[in-house]
Amino acid sequence: MEQAIASAPASIGNVGVGFDVLGQAFDAARDTVTAVREDEPGVRLDEVSGLVTSLPDTVATNTALAAADALLKAAGVSFGVRLSIDKGVPVAAGMGGSAASAVAAAAAVNALLPVPYDVADLLPFALEGERVASDPPHWDNVMASLLGGLVLAASEDPPLVQRLPVPDGITTVILHPEVEVRTSEARALLKSDVPMKLTVEHSRRVAAFVAGCATNDLDLIRAGLVDLLVEPQRQHLLPVLPKVREAALAAGALGCSFSGSGPSVFSWALSGDADAVEAAMAQAFGTADIPARAYRAPVDSKGVQVTQSGERIAA
């Protein structure tokens, strides 16, 4: 095979309550990578299109190139690849744009191998790509973009990730404001120590949220989808967040929080309430004179998709 195309979805890191533990695929936006096999070893960047038309062009500076390079070296093949990237996921938005590029690149190059890896086994290569954007890399965005749905990082060493059941009839709404928040800066704000009482209360929320998803119990989801640990430390990065959250909850949202480190804000809502929740969030941003673009996707969004000769071969 000489060429393969893969697309990977945006993602919601942390899913509010699950800092560095939970990730969710968000299929309203995807990055697409085309990998072309070349005789010359190594990884090269070709065309860049979509929301941006220029990206760094070295393995040390580009998440897609780094993921592809790690995979080729592990596979021990003699050929190289040329990658074209179509960016559909906004950058610096808290929507996992760097992870989507890394995942899509790993999957596209994998399809060119004589013996491809299983999709789940691409995780370490995609993580090496994500390491370019954040070291240590964030598992939450990468695992969700790769596997789809709602994903739990049970252990990093040894690696153990697990897709979780997702509740029926729930839609995710994201509002991406025209504000920039760098993940590295947002992470630097976090305290290294927190009070025991806060730790216990936060643990209650995580347990309630996961249990609610597993049992389709909306009351547990509502009780759990409240970030007591991280959001209060970052809220000043987007002063309008409390108003947006208040509006979303008043319109029927099950919960509302930063997507990753922000500035995007996501809500979970019953599908019948999604229009009202989106409108309420948009109005709150509008009242603050902050333009914001709305996205919407099911909680059970698909992960990476790979095609060859126009035919889907993996999901």
C-alpha cells in the first residue's frame, strides 16, 4: 500500500471531574492525515490545510511527525513517509488538537506497515507525538481520540486504559470562545498539594460520575460532574465561566466545565435539552462580548478512522 488516510476526533480532556484520568472523544471536529510511502527513510511534512495552513516541519516540533517517526522506528521498516495534515480541530482551544494530529498520523502510517499494529496498540506512538506539545504527554486526549467514547486511564505504568459505558441520549455541547489559553500555562497554575477534605470530596465526584455512566443514572452524573479540584484554580483564565456554567445548568445541562484546560467550555445535556443549553451558553458568552463557536457531538463519538483506496479498514 502506497497511501493511507486517517482522521481522528477532537477530545475533551479531564471531562471536568476526571483530571488526567478521563477523556472523551468529540466527533464534531477531526484532523485528517494522509501518509504517502517513500523510498527515502524518515518522516517529512507535505501540505497543511484546514484551520491553519502552516505547521512546524520537524519531528521535534510537530506531533504528527513525531508519532509517525516513533511508529516507523518501532516497526523497523526501511521506507519513509510524507504526511499531509488537514486541521479540523482548533488549536489552543482545549479540544485536543495536538492529540488528534498525533493519533491520525500514527493510524495512517500504521496502515502502510506490512503487519499493522492493532488500533489500541498505537497508544504509545501517539503519546510520543503528544509529548512534543506537552511533556509528559496527556493521556486523556490521546486515548479518547484513539479509542473513541469515554475512556479511563486506570494506570500509566503499566499502561491500562478502558472504554467506559456511556449513558443513553446524552449530547455534548462545546462553546469555543475567541480566547487563547496555553495548556502549559494553565497547568503551571495548579497547586502540588491540596487539603485532605478536598481530596475526599473530589473523589466522591469522580466515583459518582463513573458510577452514573456505568448505570445510566442521571442523578449520579449530575452529582459527579462538578470539578472541585482543578477548575477553581483556573477559573480566572476565563472570568465568564461561572456565568456560562450557570446558564447551562439553568437550561437543563447535567454539568458544565472547561474542556481540558480551556478556554473551550463543554456541557453534557439530554439530547432534547441540547438546543436550549447551547443557546444559553452562547448568550452568556455574548453578554460578555466574547464571540464563541458552538460544536455538538454525541458522548459516544467514534475514535480514529482509517481508509485505504477510499474504503474504511479500521475504527
